[in-house]
Amino acid sequence: MYTPAPDEKATTVVVYSPNKMIHGDLVTKQNARVSLLPRTGMPGYLHFLKTEVLFFGGEPPKSLAYDEYFFPTERIVGFHLSPPAFEPLDYDPEEENRVMLDVSMILGAFMLTGKIRTSTHADIVTNLEAAHTTWLSVYFAEIVNPFLPQLPAIHVSMLLVKPTQVSFGI
């Protein structure tokens, strides 16, 4: 099995795609702020160690395990550190003209409730259209899977989602 180089680290993360949830140790450079990695640049494939994959390609969902796993970054629709790990949030709570808006989202085979920061001067549609952002921060989220009610809810202080790959409810 792969051993991280001296300038690398392995951080446990959860990645969502349209039909998978991937939980594993992501190999990155030591100085990477992993929770913001999708925004700051990722290679073409994420490199995982000790990986569990929940695959929603039929009934029932399949659980797969790999010592080493590679996943194409273009297929990612959501990304967060695996609890209880956390890093500082990516906004200034004192920033003026911003408000937290409660949202529900469908993220591949998962549903989540959380909050997004938006302008006080525009509605959510205007904010999403004007932002042209590749990754949207969602805060204080609860993530569940309606197909696996026995899977406990995941609570995270922040995750990143591709706004063009999720649907929103208010």
C-alpha cells in the first residue's frame, strides 16, 4: 500500500458523486487546507487510502472497500472533512450585508439541510445566478440518505457543493 511522502498527509474526508459516497484518507500536500481543496485546485484524480465506497447503482446499495482508490475530480458534487475533524469556516461573521439562509439540497443520493451565506440585497436565485461560483459553501449541515435510513445522519460545520450539480429547496 502507498505510504505518503514526507511532504504529504492523509486526511479523512467524505466525497459525494451522483451515485457514490466515498469515505477515506485523502492524500494531499502537508500545507493544504483540505476543507477548501476543491476551490484551491485538485489534481484530475483524488488519491485515497483505506477507502469505503457506498455505491447507489441498484438495490440494495453496495458497500465496497479499497486499500487505495482513485476518483475523478470532475465527478465530485460534494466534499467535506469527516467528522469530528474541522477547519476554520471560510467567511468573516462580521461581514456586512450578508445573511445565513436555510436551505435543503439533494446531493446525489443524499439529502441535506444547512445554511448558505447570501447577500441581503438579493434573493437566492439572483445570488446563485450572479455568483458564477464553481463551489458553494454550505454551513451547519445535516446529511442523510433516504435509501439507507439506518445510516446515521452526518453533521458538519462546512461542506462544499457544486451548485450546478445539486438542487435547492427553501
